[in-house]
Amino acid sequence: MTNNKFEFLPEIAKLGHVALVSADLEKSLLFFEEVVGLEKTVEVDGVHYLRAWGDFEHHTLSIQAGEESRVDHIAWKAKRPEDVNNFAALLRDADVVVEEVKAGTEVGQGDSIRFQLPTGHNFEIYFVMDKPEVADPKRKAVLKNQTYKAWRKGISPRRIDHVNIATNMPASLITDFLMDKLGFKLREYVKAPNGDLLSGWLSVTNLVHDIAVMSRPDIKTPHEIHHLSYWSDNTQDILRAADILTENGIPFVGPGKHGITQALYLYVIDPGSGVRLELFSSGYLIFEPDWEPIAWDLSDMQLGITYWGEQAVAPDGPEPTINAGATLEVITK
């Protein structure tokens, strides 16, 4: 990502939040609040803003009702306030349509921009986000460096971790855009025998991935989401999650360990929206500035996707995804 317009190129700091539309809001709220254990910050005009106990911003997930389930947008926090407008300028120079979203359109959030990847996935970039205090002593942590009490209810993951998006087009359409326009670094990838990129794991942080990209010819549209993920501290937390899901009669896949990322996983479908949630732990971090992306072949995939444990990929047909590229309807008042 090169440009001579700016003293410093704009940068993305981290994954911010996922905005979900659910065809059955009641079931989705029961799942994410009571079973997963996310805390509700506020509900405004039918939009429910949630976050995990270790998240520091106003929300990392929002849920509202809709006729069809979909992901409205995936949001990323910029490193500096000026980066929002600088990203807008860089994207417009690359002929990407950028829409401005005024502060307050999304509760707790300042001015932001929205745009689409070449596949149609909806992205948002912001900097300003509220960090509200918790007045209810039953929910508030005694630790000054933590907002909510840990383990207050449900599975209780610590924080949002990553998203995995899918397309029925070449995955390189997304990975090239993420690297060239948004500054992501490729960490691991799967290549076809002809050298084409089939999947990629990319990050802007020390995580092995903040976003993963999959090429899936069997899915409906070029702009789907395979899963969103929340992080738990250790392996025992994932086993505890399996107990809680079983007690609530909710089926899941796993636990298992990925070879790619080396992380422990458990996958579960939200009964309301159909979106897949990955509960995630362990894995490795990347601190090397000269990291070389790790290449995997199709022949490696049994080990790469499932190092051990229950297979992460369904053996009896295509896995469900939901649309993550509906038409942007941006309010700019």
C-alpha cells in the first residue's frame, strides 16, 4: 500500500464489530445473551448492541430484526482519527465507492465510512467509539482494567477475535484488496495445484488472523460470511462451552484443533440468524516483522483444517453461510 499524499499511510488497528440482521431476533438474542453470555450495552430503535466482558468498546456485535438473515457490515477500527478520511481518499483514488456515515448513525460510534470489497462484502472503518461505564453493580467488574464481571453468565468469551468471509469468486480478489488497499498482511494460505489462492488468513495485529478468506464455488453469492469468532482464554473454556451448549440442546461441531493457526475451535450455529459462531482459543501470535506467509497445499488440508478432534468441515454437504453484502443503505443526516 503506497501513496505520496500522506505523511503516514492510514492503518487499521483491529476488528471492531459485526452488524447482524436476524430473521428471528428473539432466538438470536437468547443465544448470544444467555447462552454465549454477551453483555448488552443498550438497545436503541430495535438494534441491540452487545459485547463480551473483555471488550473495551461500546459493542462488538449488533443485532436487529429483518425479513432475511444477513450481515449488514463488518467494521474495523482505524489507528488514528485522520485515518478514516485518509482511507476514504485512498479508496476513492482506486475507484471504490465510499459512503460517509455520520456520527450517531450507529449508537456509540463517530464518523465512519462504508464501502464494498470487489466481491460485494460490506466493510466499515471508524475511529471514535464510546467506552461507556457500567452502572449496574451486578454487572460491573471490580478490576479497573475490565468493564464487566467475567463468567457472569453463559459461555462468557473474553473478546471478539476474527471473521471468516467466503466467496464463490477467486479468493485473491479479496486478499489482494485487503493487502493493497487496507494494509493487511498474509499469514498463512492454501494454494491450488495451479498456484491459485484458495484460502488466506490475514491480520493487522499480532494475531495469526483478524480475517480469513475462503473461495467456495458451492455458495450462493460472492459475498457470504462463514463465521464470526469470539476468543476464550484457554482450552478448558472451550470444553465448558461444549457442556453449556449441550445443556441448552444446541448442536455444535468440535472441539478440535486447527493445524492452520494451531487454535482450538468449536463451531455452533445461532438458531435465530443461522450465522456460524466459532468459539476460539490458544493458537499462536506473530511478532516477527519479516514473517513469511506459510503455504499449504490441498494435500495438507486434513491436517491443516483439523489437526485433531472432530472434523471442522461437514462431510455430508456444503456448510451454511449467510449473505454479507446486501445493498448499503447509509444514513448521512
